[in-house]
Amino acid sequence: MAAIARRTDHRYGNRPTMKDVAARAGVGLKTVSRVVNGEPGVTPETERRVHEAIEALGFRRNDSARVLRKGRTATVGLVLEDLADPFYGPLSRAVEEVARAHGALLINGSSAEDPDREQELALALCARRVDGLIVIPAGDDHRYLEPEIRAGVATVFVDRPAGRIDADAVLSDSFGGAREGVSHLIAHGHRRIGFVGDRPRIHTGAERLRGYRAAMAEAGLPVREEWVSLGSTSPERVNAAVRGLLTAPEPVTALFAGNNRVTVTAVRTLAAHPSPVALVGFDDIELADLLGITVVAQDAAALGRTAAERLFRRLDGAGGAPERVVLGTKLLARGSGEIPAPTG
Amino acid sequence: MAAIARRTDHRYGNRPTMKDVAARAGVGLKTVSRVVNGEPGVTPETERRVHEAIEALGFRRNDSARVLRKGRTATVGLVLEDLADPFYGPLSRAVEEVARAHGALLINGSSAEDPDREQELALALCARRVDGLIVIPAGDDHRYLEPEIRAGVATVFVDRPAGRIDADAVLSDSFGGAREGVSHLIAHGHRRIGFVGDRPRIHTGAERLRGYRAAMAEAGLPVREEWVSLGSTSPERVNAAVRGLLTAPEPVTALFAGNNRVTVTAVRTLAAHPSPVALVGFDDIELADLLGITVVAQDAAALGRTAAERLFRRLDGAGGAPERVVLGTKLLARGSGEIPAPTG
DNA sequence: TTGAAAGCGCTAACAT
DNA sequence: ATGTTAGCGCTTTCAA
């Protein structure tokens, strides 16, 4: 009677435990544990009986209990910025491949570019005791992670560095890439070049803007502040910004787009514009080759892979001070960036 | 001495527990639990002291222990097919939004289109005792999930139905969408229409092929088997297939692409082809509007949202037999599908 | 080769 | 309002 009640309102929807398996197989609890974990010291015959009981009962080890006892979860967390942004697909996939190669499970979630949500998510993952954390920051203050890192959670930042704490980071060369892209436009005769990017609070945005300014300065070109438009990457905002740059009294003749979201909208806006305007975008986009869009490409998969490998090296005990790895970018000339400046 | 040792080789990298917090705050364990979980019955002053201790120690509740005790994890798992496929970004994001609205965390991983990996991943999530599971199947036999479902793991399949078990599923109308797309090509005068899709084992692939055949049959058109090319969606395979269809003795004048991966490659191949060939693709693609690609669009976000809502309804106790929900598709005419058949 | 007992950190049930 | 006790399902330790 009591036994029935116990199994009826059982918390895990009536799941068999190792104890149940042991009872059914007529062996001790520890023997089941040995079989389940592939530990040695069990005769083939006993093992067979245990497997039979496992099959019959549909037993699956409860990893929560295991984790509680062992302390390690063989799980790493990935805090993305936006799951729907195609840039993060390959990155996330690369992380997952590396995690898999190390026998770890990857949990990921996205912050939707909201710093509070980033924190909430990262801490939720820590509460579930992930062994390590890979974070694409939305915010610029990561001191909330200090206790976690001190407690031993390996942490690597990707795409953007951590704010106000010292931590490993794997980044693309936003500054150098933007400088190269803008120089490319200058080399094609442009002197009035617009920059449309995302919020300056975001590290990559700021770095790319810095690259733009550096390229202009190196060429001895002035930058008029109305050529620089920073803000959300929503189509509405970007569309308005691009139109503004093109309809000013002295319109720009070329555009540098600060990231892939901006590039996509800029291409749409420019397609509706009567005269050709040169464009170079940061980040590659699918089908950009067919549309002839010149871009500064970063290797999203390499970012993810590099970060994940560093994470597992830390988990394997690698010490040393936090490091920053910067991966190079590549200018892919496809047409839009080679439109010459109108003469005069 | 013993205390020091205990904290030094502590399993969670030296993490404080509720007991530690209680000791430091000079209160009982349960009081800490109350504060951490926002339960009533604690005076403001006590609460303050507890919070202080939590801050000082950098305490974070161990959710593994919590889960072990409570049985519910407030976590749902999502088994994707390919994280890098842009189709799944919005889907995954929609699922996450719904999960969040229900106070649950989303764990996702991808099967890389490998049935074994799908199983491994799904079972790993079950071992971590997710409350529910949303699966985009890679395989066609899901009997391995039967014990889990019986044990109470709510399970919903998306994009493709479950194989050999009866379970909730949310699908796009692949058959109807493909039929509409092919009919559209027929309406523009095409009679020799090629179909390039993925492996016929995959449900959506089979359904879309069926839609193609239905449209052809309704128009009284024969289907020559060499017009149908099924297989991997790798660029190499698709490129070869499309070229084959175009260079046959009686080449096709129009193409139906079975999914977004095929469409992308087909567009590239057709761009290099001397004469215009009509194309309609299943799934929308970013920038397809600018390239004038006619597609049969499905709503990836709606798929994810619908599936997640159903999952949580099940978790909230909704009973009844498994249901299949089919969401409609929409033909977006943008040019490539309206290229008329060459006369003669 | 096998098993019994202790305990991981938390919450539920029951005192006080 | 607060504390004590038992126990979630597993692994670790130690004994048989």
C-alpha cells in the first residue's frame, strides 16, 4: 500500500531508480551503478541481468543526482546574443562540436541583446553548475560573474570582451577589418564615406567606428559627424539613417555598414536609390556573393572553435593569466565596394 | 583543520552552500532556503542578514540539488537538426521566448542530421530530467523515447512527425506548399519541371515530392523520373543535379527546390547558366527578395511558438490524444518563378 | 566480485 | 517566525 502510494505520486513521473533496477535484477545498488557507468568488476552474467532489468524498467540514470554527488556536470553553457542572427549559427555549432569532442553537453540560450537577460541566463547556467561558460556579452559589466569564476567556473568571452573583469576573450579584429574596408573605399576614390553601426556601447561597434576614423585620418580625410550614425540595427532605424546620409546637402558616395544586420538593410535601401552608392559591410552574409556585396568577413566558426578550445584547456587545468586572442578578418571584393566615386 | 580540508578539495570548486550561509547569518538552514526562494515568513531584519551573508559568500543555489529534491527542473530541451541552418534560428528563438514566458530555461543542441546523435542528445536531455522535449527529428524511429514519454516527459515534434510512435507534432504543409509552387510554374507555361530535394527518408522531402507529383498529375503532365533528384543538400550534390537537369537531351525549363539549402545552391548554379530557368524554392531565404527568388515560405517562428505552447499545455496537465497541427505556407512571387517557359 | 552505509545540497513535512 | 529531520537518486568509501 505504502509502496504503491510512493510510486504513484512520485516526483519524476514514476521513474525507476537504480534501487528499482537492483531489486529487479536481484543485485546490490552499487552493482547497478557499476554496470551503468561501465566500471569494471562485474561478471558478464551479472551484467546481463542488470541490463535486462534496465531494459524492462526503461531505466535512465538521473543526472541531477549524479551531478550533485560528483560536482562536475560535463556541461558547458553558451550565452548567445541572438539565436536568430545567422552569424551565431556557425559559432554555436563550432562550440558544440568542440564540446562534443570533449564529451560535454552544450546548453545555450540567448540574451536577446539585453544585459539583464544575459546576467539572468549566465547565472541560471551557473546555478545548474555548468563546468564552463562561453559568453557573447550583451552588457558591459560582468562583475556579477566574479563569484562564479572564483568558484571555479571556467569562462571565456567571444566576439566582445568582458567588461570590468579580467577574463579570456576571443575576438575578431574589428578595428583592423573596418580600417581595411574603409581604406578600400577610399582607394576607389571616395572621400565622403558614411558609417552606419550599432550602439557605441557595444565593443565591436566602437572598434569598427575607430577603424573607420583611423582609415579616414590616414588618408587625410575629414569625418563630418553627420556621416556617422549609431544606434539600433532595426530595419527602420538603419533605413532612415541610410536615406539621411544619401539625401543630405553633400551626400556620402560610399557607405560602411557596421555589421551584417546593417548591411542587409543598407542593401535594400540602396537598391531603391537612383544612383549607385558604394558599400562595404562588416560580416559576410549568405548570398552576398550573388548580390555582389563586398564585405569584411570574419570567421564565426573559428571564433567559436577557438573559444571552446580555450575553455576546455582551462577546464583541463591550464593556468596562466587571462588572454585575449584576436582573429583576422578578410576583405572579399565582390563589386559593391569597388563602385568608383562619381567624378566631381 | 578538518573544516579547511573540507573546503579546499570541495567538489564544486569551493562553493558555499546554504548551510554556510546559515552559519554566517546565524540562522537556520530553512530560513536561508525561505529567503532564497522568496517564501513568506521571514522578518525583514532576518532577511537582510541572510542577504548579507549571501553577498559576502557569493552564494548561488545549487539547482542540481534542488531538482533532485523537487523533481521538476523548469527546463525544456530542444533537439535541433542543424544550428547553422538559418531556418532554425527563428524557430529556436520562438521556442525560447515561450519557455521564458513560462519561467523555464531552454537547453538546445543539434543532431547534425544524424539519427544516432539525435537519440544520444534527446536521451542526454532526459537524463538531465528536462520537463519537456521538442524534437526536430533527424531519424525516423523514435521508439527509444517511449520510456521517457511514459515517465512523463512531455514531447512535441516539430517540422517533421515522429516515427513509429504516436506523438504531438507541429508541421508546415509541405505537400500543399509544394503543390502550389509547382502549379505556379505550370501556370507560367512550364511542362518539363525538375524537382531537387533532400533524402526521401526525410518526411518533409517526401511530402514535397508528393506535392510536386500531385501538381503535375492535376495538370495532366507526365513526370520523367530523371527530373527528380533526391539526396544530400550539399552544394556539390545539388550543383551536379541541377546541371544534369539543364544539360539533358530534353532539359527542364523550370526547377522546384525542395528546401532552402537546395534553393541557395540552385540560385548559384542558375546564375552561371546561359539561359533563364524558372525557379521556385521551398522556404524563404534572407535577401531572396532582392534576388527576386520566388519561394513557398513557411513561418519558422510560428512552428516553434506553436510547438512550445503545446508543450507547456501538456506540462500544465492538458490531456487527450496526440495531435498533429499543420501550418499553412505562402507563395511569395518575386520573379524567378514567373519566368515563362520558352515557346516551342 | 559484490554490497552497505554515508552524504552531496537542497526542499517538504513537521516541530517549536 | 524559525528550526529540525528526513530523504530525493546517485557516487564514494569501506567492508565482506
